[in-house]
Amino acid sequence: MTTYGNLFAGGARYDVVDAGSSTVAKFSLNGTYYGTRKSANQTTGGVSFTVKGVAYCVNPAATTGPAKIKIGSTIYFIVVAAGTPAPSPTPTPTPAPVVIPPTPIGTLIRPEAKTTGAILGPALKQVQGFRAVSGTVYQNLRVVGTVNCDGLHDVMLINCDINGPSYAVSCVGATGITIKNCTLHDVGSAGVHGDGFSAIDCHVYHSSGDGFKPGHDVLIQGCYVAELGWNAPTAHADGVQIRGGKNVRIVGNYFDMGKGVPNTGSNAAIFVQKFCVNIVFDRNWNRGGNYTIHLYPEGGTGCAVTNNIFYTGSAQYGFKSIGSGVVWSGNVTETGKPVG
């Protein structure tokens, strides 16, 4: 049994101990019960007890206090002893910063640099830019230059790191071109230019111009596009730029094109001009731009911007500048606020 000190009440001195069956009277202090028992030393000087670094005593004149005790028929109040500093409040721990994960869109998860592009390393074989062959799969290459697929069909580029003077991949007039898990970077005009291609889970960055320049029959899906207008801060670089086209689906990409990023000059996540048909921009994450969406199909039909997320305050002038007939629905900010 621990003895904490003494108190003096009713002409007698008592030891303050842990509460137990052998104690004379009990009291509660800060949620814990303590007991008292007659002390062998009945002198009256220097009587106090200490609990958790704070000294307490009985003040017969007190009408309130942190605790009270009944000895015989008299109630005594226990107070902090004179000259004893009040206990310091228990510091409130600083909460850890709340990290808000990127908002998913349905079953889609926002692409990032670490989840897209090629797996780099010594397994990649370095080659110079080349003219591809229809019906061929090219895999695990580090290409210095452009992969030319113009007019070809059924070419696959898988897990390749590609840079070229103008385009990483050119596929004008092509069909069935698949570009999957490729890193496309340090180009002068765009990562991919042309027709009939599917760019899936690619990382496009450090383009002095745009991310993609599609024509017709194109799918751009699950890509991370960032740092456009690279080293060309006066550029009006777009994530996707279409100047006349048809049947282009842009789904589940992250266009990370914040204004004010050093060495960049971004304009829009998607920029559409001239006659266009069936341009669908759906379930993408969008940051930055002057107007994030600039879509004027000039009489074309079937163009829609649906179910996308826009980051508040990231655009210079606003989230949209669109022409008549363009469907706009289900678009929200990262907090779920509708974007009209």
C-alpha cells in the first residue's frame, strides 16, 4: 500500500494511502479513490500529501475543492496546498495530417506516374527510332527516336520507353496500333500522333507541345499526362488536341496540367476545333489549364464530357468553354460539388 503523505482534520492526523478495507475514510481525487488511516505522528506541522506531482491539504474554511472527505460527521474540503503550482493540462496531441486519397470514379483509380508507363531498367534494350512492321509486337525497348507506324496495321508496343524529335509514335492512317504501358517523353510536338491507335496505361510527359494528337478511331485510356509545354512556357499545350476527327474515346486518364508549374505552358486537358464527330471525354481527372475543357466541334455531333473530376481553383479561367450541342453531365469537383 502506497502512502502519499498526511492530512490533518478534526484534530487528528491521517495518512493518505491507497483505498482499502483498513482505511478510515475514502475520497475521490481526479477519478481515483484514496483512503485515510490514523497516523502514528499526531503533530500538526507540515501536513500535506502529493498525488501525481501536486501537493494537497485540508482547508477547514474551504467551501469547495478538487475533493472532499467525511471524517466522523464533518465534511472537509481538500485543496491544492499553498505555493504548489496547478497541474499542467495534459497536452493535446497534434493530429497527424489527413491525407485524402484521390477520389475514385466508379471502379477506376486515378493514374499516377508510378502506376503508368514502362518498367524501366536494364531489361530494356536500347535501339534507334525505326519503321515498324505490320503484325509485329515490340516489347521492352528503349527507343531513341520515333517509332513510325504510319499506314500500318496491328502493331503492338508494350513496355517501351520512347522519345522522338517530334513524336514518340506516329501512326497517321494506321489501324489496330496498341501502345500499352509505354513511357513517352521529351518530344517536340506530341507523344502520339495519328489514327487507329489505343494508348493504354501510358505516361506522357516533357512534351514541348501536346500529349496526344488523335485523328480518328482512337482510344486513350488510363494514362497519366503531365508537364506539357516543357521548356516552352509560352506554349498552349493540350493533353489531347483534336483539329478535326471522329470516334475518339478518352477514358480514365489524369491530366495533371497545373498552372504555374515551372518550365511548362499548358492550355487544356482537351482542345477540340473544326468538324468533329463522336468525341467522348469520360471519367477523367483534370487539373489546370486556361479553360480545362475547350470543345467546339463546329457542327459535329455525338460529343460529350461526362462524369469527370475537376480540381477546384486549378484552372486559369474556368473548367469549360464548350460549343452548342456538346453533352455536359455528371461532372464534379474533387469534393463532389457539381460542375455546371
